Amino acid sequence: MKTLNKFGGYAAFYLAAAYITGITIFMVVLDYLNITNIDQKLSLLVEKQAMFYSTNLLMYVFFGIFLVVLTLALHERLSPSAPALTKIATTMGLIWAGSLIASGMISNAGIAPVVSLYGTDPEQAALTLITVETIATNGIGNGNGEILGGVWTLLISLVGLSTNKLPKALNLLGIFIGSIGIVSVFPGLSDLTGVYGITQIVWFMGLGVTLLRAKEAS
């Protein structure tokens, strides 16, 4: 258990760092949120394709892998006290991780075809990019609402609160974050995913500290 606590703690810190880095890249470096014209998106992708590829790895593929580690560490910590609910939470966490990994891999697989088409058929390149974004980013990647991450965070926090296996303040924050994630899936509320992501950075850091301290205590 000491080893899994250690891995889970470091994984939680990676998830927080990935959020911070990804948000900085998309909002500051690429200014992607303010680019709504598909032609501008295509031009930016062609110019910065290596950055898009690396960011997808960081925020989706590697994020999903480290999320598996954290999910299993939390399962081992919580399951002895609440086995049934912890199993549901663990399953949701693994599904969420799988969806993020798939999203990142599909997004990266679509970069080369879009860039290749851009030089010969810009309209087809635009259609391909729209298709990839719709499927990978907004669909599989939970861009239209953080239902999977919201349910997982909420369940983990409810188990932690009922069993006293995680700090109370961290659990209350997690319940808030999980609720925001679930609500964000409803039409017109998808902008709440920003609140969800920013507050989850704090939650992940809290989990990292908790798990590493548990390892030291053990």
C-alpha cells in the first residue's frame, strides 16, 4: 500500500500540473478560446502542429494514464471501508481515463491528414478538423460537459467524507467540483467546465499531499 500511495500522490501532482500547463498553452500561448473561425484554427494547427501534438499527449493521453494510477491508489485506500461505492467510483475513474486517452490519440491521429489536406483542399481540411474536434474533443474528450470526471470526483469525495479516509475540507471541495462537472453537461452550462478544471487543480494537489503523507505515516 505504501508504494501505491506514493505513485498515487505523484500522479495527482502530475494531473494538477497538466491542467496548469494545458490551460496556459491554450489560453495564453495559442489564445485558442478566442479563435472561432475555422480558417484561423487551420492556420494555427498547421503552424503549431508540434505544440498541438505535445499538448494532446500531456492533457489527454498521459493525463489518462496517470489518472488510472490515482484511481487505483484511491481504490486501495477507500475500498476496505466502503467497498461497493468505491467500486463504482473506481469504474467511473477508469472509464474517464480511457475516454481521455482515446480523445488525445484520435486528435493527434487527425493532425497529419488535416495538415496534408490544407495545402491541396482547404475545404476538406476544414471539414476533417471539424469532425475530429466534434468526436475527439467535444465528444470522447468531455469538452461538452465533464460528466465522467464529475461523477468520479463526487463519488470519491462522498466515500472519503463518510469514511474519514480523506480530509473533510478536501471532500467538501470534491463534492462541489463533482457537482459542477455533472451540471456542466446540460445545454447552456458547458462554460462551467472552466470552473471545474480550475478548482480540480486544487483538489488534485490536496490528494497528492494526502497520499504522500499517508505513505510517510505508513
